[in-house]
Amino acid sequence: MAVTIVWTDEATEDLRNIYDYYNIVAGFRVAENMVIDIVESSFQLKTQPYGGQKEPLLKSRELEYRYIVAGNYKLIYQIDKTNVYIASVFDCRQNPEKIQNI
């Protein structure tokens, strides 16, 4: 089952924020590599969209959310017949309850 990866506006903004933060504290190369690693980790979802675990903190939602881990980040996503929608890139070092704000 091959699907298309779609990054939502929120997830794209999360990537921008990650880049901006690491660009300030660690430099351009670190920031660039961090974002590249996160984006590349999403590629596995093209062929294995159900490979991620169900997100337990979002189980009460009508739509099912799953996640995969990329370093310190969770890529939280939803699946339909032809697309995987990356809903958020969540820093796992935060309070996990913040996931419910997605």
C-alpha cells in the first residue's frame, strides 16, 4: 500500500520552529540536519502507514491518530485510503498532555 505524505500547516510550522530553535542554539548545519532527519523518517509511512503505534493520548478522538518517533520527536499522523497526514511534530521532552492540543 503506497500512500502520499501530506504535511499539515501545523506540522510544517512545527518544523519551522524546530529549525529556528536549533539554528539559534546550535547553528545552521545542526538545524538543517535535524529537520532533514525528521522529514526523512516520515518516508517509511509511504509503504507502512500502519507501522506507527496508536497515540494513546488522542484515543478519545473520532479520528485515529498514530505516531512514529524521530529522535526526540513524535510525528503524529492520520491515515486515509490514499494519504498520510502529518498532523504535528511533537517534542517528547514536553509535557505529554500537550499532545491533546493537536
